Amino acid sequence: MVAMLQKMKGACQTLTTFNVQPILRGMIKSLALDVIYDTKPGGFKVIRKWTHQFIKHYMNWTFRASITIVSKLPAVWQKKGKFMAYCVAYLARAYDIPLHLLSIMIKLKSI
């Protein structure tokens, strides 16, 4: 199992828990079918935590913490959003920009 995963990493394939876990599950099923929980009640189950521990212990690899867009938002994102909306409203009023042009600009920026 370790050799196969090392070959995959050597081939520059991205290895995450979501693609390593099914590989490990399939290998264990093919090598020791009677051990897996799916086929035998009370048997072994390949879970995410076990996958992390296996990779850390036997392969000396680590996983990076995943970062989502939401985790990158500043704590005062609502306050900053309102401030930006007020700035846009002020500039539209000060420079007499028609409302339909603002909505077109917003749609173009979101593309």
C-alpha cells in the first residue's frame, strides 16, 4: 500500500484524504476482506482519522489544513461591506451615475 501511494506522489498526483481513503479501503478489502466492517459486523472501518494516522506514521507525510473562503473573511466584514455600499451610493449620487449602470458594473465584476 505504501509503495503504491509513494508512486502516486512521485507521479505528482495530488493526494488528499478524499482520494487516499478509498484507495486504502479498496486495498484492505482486496487483501483482507474479512477485516472490513462493510463485510463483517464489528470489523475494521477505514475512517478519516485512521487515514491521517496511517499516512503520518507509515509514510511520514502531513496534510495541510484546508482553508475555505469563509475562513478568510475579516471579523468586521459586514461593517466593511456596508461602508463600501455607502461609498458607491455617494459616488453615484455625486457624479450622477444612473442606477442601471451600477448594476451592470456589479454584474461584470462578479463574472
